[in-house]
Amino acid sequence: MTASVFNHEGPWTEEEYLALGETQQRVELFDGSLHVTPAPTPRHQRISRKLGNILEAAAEAANLELLETVNVRLRPGRIPIPDLVVTNAIDLDEPNIESTDVRLVCEIISPSNASTDKVLKMHYYAAAGIEWYLLVEQGTGAMRLYQRQGGHYVERATTKRGEVLELTERSGPRSGRRISSPDGCRSAGLLSVA
């Protein structure tokens, strides 16, 4: 599929991938192969915007950056595009964010690519040393916060629609932050996502 879409044969190099520039689809590079997905649904984008708006305030208070849909280089030739990323201070003009600068990565799970977020990306993010991984389920409104332990993630906190996810020193990168689950339309806590 990618060869016909982009008129390319054989494995993709990082340089070839970056030369694509901006595209209509989300195009990620995984070890020489392109992973192409259509644009997110309006529900996905609404969740991303609301979650990002609130996480941004917490990130700024901690002198961190909150970014949406940016290239994260996990290693040469492996560049996913997470929905949200919290990073250290970075050069905002660089095409890639290095995984060593990423504090938390968030994926909003789409039904069409749930296994990519729950298995492939989870493995890749842990292997790259990213400490925190937040998964948001569109359908159920559940949020699951994982912390890296060794070479894999361990679930540290979970919430259902309408409940609040507390990020404490033990369970998250910022003490005292509260996240209401997606589609809860709640104003409780510091985060409400609908």
C-alpha cells in the first residue's frame, strides 16, 4: 500500500521519510516501513484538544512543553507520531523530538488501530526509555497511566468515564494533578475532557 501511495520501493530511510514533509495522512516510520493512518475522527480530535489544553497548564507550571502530533525519534529509523507529548525544553524548530526529551506520551486509541497503540507503540516507547505512557480509550472513556519498569510498562493508575485520575508523586509526573476521563464532561479536578 505505501509503495503505491508514495511511489517508493523497498525500506524507507529516515531521510526519505522526513523528505515526505507534511501529508494529509498520519505517516509514521517503523524500522523501514511506513504506517499510514487516515486523519483522526472529530471525537478523537475533541478528546485530544481538551486533554491537551489542560495538560498544557500543568506542563508549563513545571517548565515542560505539551505538543500535539509531532515526530518522536525513538531511535534511528523509528519515528512515531503520538497524539500528545510532554517534553523537556526543546528546540521547537527541529523536525524530530528525541525520546530522551520526552517525559510522557499519550495515545488516544482509535478502534481502527487499537493494537498499534496497546502493543507495538507501548513496546517501542518503553524500549526507548520514555517514563510515562497515558492511553485514552475513546469508546469507554477509560484512561490508563503506565510507568516504565525495566524494559516494559506497568499500570500505575486507571479510571473509568466520569472518574478522576490522580497523578501523584508515585503515579505520575506531576504531583496533585487530576484528570477527568474523556466524555465525562466534568469540571472536577484540573482536567475535563469530553
